[in-house]
Amino acid sequence: MNLIDLWNQLAPDVRDNLVRVMLAALALLFVWGLRRVLAAIVVAPLRRAAERSNRNWDDLLLDTIIIPARVLILALGLAIGAEILRPDAATNAFVQHLIRTLVVVALFLAGIRAIDVVAPSSVRLFGVTGLNISERLLPFLRTVSKLLLVVLGVLVIVQEWGYDASGLVAGLGIGGLAFSLAAQDTVKNLFGFTTIVGDQPFMVGDFIKTPDVEGTVEHVGVRSTRIRQLDQAYVTVPNSVLANAAILNWSRLSKRWINMTLRITYDAHRADMQTLLERLRTMLTEREHVEPESVLVSFINFGDFGMEILVRAYITLADWNEFTAEREIINLEIMKIVEDLGLHIAFPSRAVYIDNTPRAPVSVPGSPPITEEKIE
């Protein structure tokens, strides 16, 4: 008996099922072959081009395409097999849910991989999206974005299989609330870290001053920032405190200024004051590190201790040591000019006058008369 006679002796429904199984097997072989063809025709040339390139983002882009494509091909094979086999309603519903789940998984895998492609560095992120984010903050943002995609993907898959995701969302909300209450300080410091790294009010090595601490920043951590004060004390400040504090960053100065009031004694004459003002303006304007347009020398007031001259100017030296050295030279030049003109710098003083003129005694009504007695 040959195979044809054996086939003819089978029941029609058995033959129909065998045909569907064989077609399904052929469909799976077709899908497997399609995967191999795509790998040979499309993926292999792209892989070789990526290896010849010196850039890393093209490798990440290729991985972004390959992994979801494999999942989609698997979903395609299941769809073709289900269409050929035509199983019962329950099995078909299960297969359809599985196919849609694989499609959702492929899409979210592509999204997760796309995050690595778009934001491998702050330069790449700025070039693609125009967002300027610090390099130190980028790993944190990538992790948070991937975690949100995973949670969203799980919710979509749960709903696809007919479960109510609202209970899961409520549970996550209650759990998140309990976690946030238990780790409130940690969360505050973590967001303070993102604020510090994102806004960059200071960097490591900057000299800053806040209402609580003043010194050089030595380390910016996820929970706290460590600052070395001028007395060499090592202070650890929570990031949440720094994020909400007014920060004076002395290291960000492009220039510093002198602002003083010079007092000259009242024995100076009008011509001497005019000469003094002119020489002071000339001296400041000719200094190399003084902005000429910022020089202000004005006779502003007749003060309690002397005639007051306001002296202001910007010094284009941001370094504190260099600025103080320049200011020292300027102060000495001011003293020299005052001495050359024969003037004197006033200092706080008060003149007390005692009146020794004898006065007649005053009689108070109702009191005994005042008599003068001579003492011998």
C-alpha cells in the first residue's frame, strides 16, 4: 500500500487537520527563512557599516532595530500559523492575545533602546531634541525614562489580557505614597541633586556662600554636597537645603569692584579738592585692570568727620588674591596723591567744648534763699 492509498483511507477531517499542520509547519519554516534572509540582506551590511564607523550611536541604532524586529517576526509566524490552523475559539483568543502582547513588547523594547540612541550623551541629546541637560544628570534621566516605559508596557499588557489595571495602578499609588513618606528626606535630596545638576548654580571647585555655610565645593553627591570652609572645616549639606537656599557663587565673577568713601579733612581748599578728584580719576583710568568706563570719583557729601569722596570702579580680576593685590596698589596710590597735595585723610573724631563762664545762681520758688558764704 503506497502513501496515496493510505492518505485516501484517512477520514476527511483527519486529512484536513494534517494539511493545516503541514501548512503551519511550512509557515513557521517560511518565517524562520524570512528571518535568515533579513539578517543576511539587511542586517549584515548594516552591521559591517557600523563596525567600520567610529561612532557608537549607529551600533545602538542597529540594536534598536534588530531586537524588536525579531519579536515582530515571531508574532508574524504565530499569526500565520493561527490563520492556517484555525483553532477553536478559546485557543484562537489566547493566540491573538499572545500576538498583540508580542507587538506591544516589540514597540516598548524599541522605545527603551531608542532612549540609549537619542541620549547617549548630552551633546547627542542636544543635537536631536535641543534639550541641554548636564552629563551627570543624563544617566538618572535615562533610568527614569526606561522605568516609566516598563511600567507603561506592563499596564498595557495587563489590559490586553483582560485584567483591570486600575487596581494595579491604585496599588502602585499606595505603595509609592508609603515609600515617599518613609523616604521623604531621601527623595527630597534626590530631587535637590537633579536641581543642582540641572541648573548648575555651582560646580566642584567653586567658592560659594549660603546662609548656612561658606567655602569651596569639593563633592556633589546624590544625597548631599560636601564643602570645605575657610577654616578647613568639612561641612556636609543636604541637597534639599542647597536647592532651596540663596547661593552666592564667588567663582562665577568675571570682575570685581572697589567701592569706598574717602574722607578728607575740612582744612582742604576748593582748588585742592578739584585737583584731588582729577588725579584720582586719571590714576584709576590708567590702571591696566580697571574698566575706564566704570570709574566714578565724585565729591558727594560734607560728612561728620570730613568731606566725603565716593570712589568706585570695576577691576577685571576675578581671582581673589589678584584682586586684593590690585586693590592694595590702588589704595597706596590714593595715599600718595593725598600726601602730594598736602591733604589729610579724616578719621572719626569729635570735638568737645567746655564752657567755663561763671553763671549766677538760680533761685527756685519755695526754696530757702541762696546766700553766698566766704570760706577763709
